[in-house]
Amino acid sequence: MHDLKARLEQDFADELLDCDIDRGEITLNVVAEQLRSVCVRLRDEYGFSQLMDLCGVDYSEYGGSSWETKQSTEFGFSRAVDGAGHSQPVQDGFRFAVVYHLLSIQHNQRVRLKVRLDADTPVVDSVTDIWNSADWFEREAFDLFGILFSGHKDLRRILTDYGFVGHPFRKDFPLIGNVEMRYDPDKKRVVYEPVSIEPRTLVPRVIRDDNRYLKDEG
């Protein structure tokens, strides 16, 4: 593992931001502009012939205190929408990331590749022509996080509905959604309307008296 890390750091000295080993796994942090060249070399020179997984990450609440819910609080999960929480700002303008999990069957090795993306325009090159399995993974990251993959030939939603508004895995997406749908018998089709229910607060504000919490004095 350490031999592979040393070799990667030497061969990709100009492309790597850093290279870490955590819990027995190597993570390479690469700038977005160098992604494709690094991926091609990892496949051809290192034998990472399989892309096992690709996922998006939203770091907008990372390290913030607004998700600490060990005690009652007046802030529910809707605080990500109305800004009432105490989240930390996005560092260095990079809010999103794409993470690639690679496998080399030949050498029985795994590598994680991470690319940080701009908060306003999260765009990165597609790797579908390098690994075919990236096709649906990239569509999923686009659907759920709004990350764009330049060069993807069929980048459209894959899990949500065609008329879905927003990207549900973003930290600022409301749990109740932005629109609701129903069948209109007069129009004889499905229609989309503003959400009619109140935002939910999942963290209890009051702990009520209950005999389950009474100590047994017997």
C-alpha cells in the first residue's frame, strides 16, 4: 500500500493536490482540469480497469455545528432552507466534489480519486469513454447534486421525475421538496403545484412528561 502511494506521488507529482492513506485506502485529490489524463494513466499504466462507483458530495454543511442534535433545539432540518442554522461557509469556493472508486483486478488494489468542484458551476469532464460504467453513475450525480459532466452523451435525470425541480441531495434542498404532483381529472393529466404542506421539524423542541421516563421508586 505504501509502495503504491509513493509511486503515485512520484508519477503524478504535477497533477496531485495531495495523496492520503486512511483506513488502508489511498485517496488521490486531483484538480478537475487534470482528471481525464490521470484516469487514463491509472487505467493503462496501473491496471485500474474497473470504475466500481462514482458519487457526488456536497460539502456546504461540512464541519458545521447545525447538525449536532444530541439535545433539544429550535432548529429543525428545515434550517438548511431558511438559513437559521450555524453552518460553516464553503471553503475556497469549492462546495461539491466527485469521488471515483477504482479497482485493479490484476493487482488486487483499490484507489479513490477525488475532484473538488466550484460552488456556482460544478462542471467536470465525463469519463464514460474511459470506463463505460460511469454512464449511469454520472447521470445519478447530475440528477441528485446538479453536477454537470462535460462530454456525456445522454446527461438527463435517472431517478427523479421529468418535471422534478431542484436536486434532492444538495444540503439546501427542502425535505418537503419544491413542488408536488397530482392527477387532475379535468385536465386528464398529471399537474405540478407548489407544496401545500408545512415544513417539518425533525428535532423535538419539547420533551413532554411521559410515564416511560419516570423512575421506578419501587
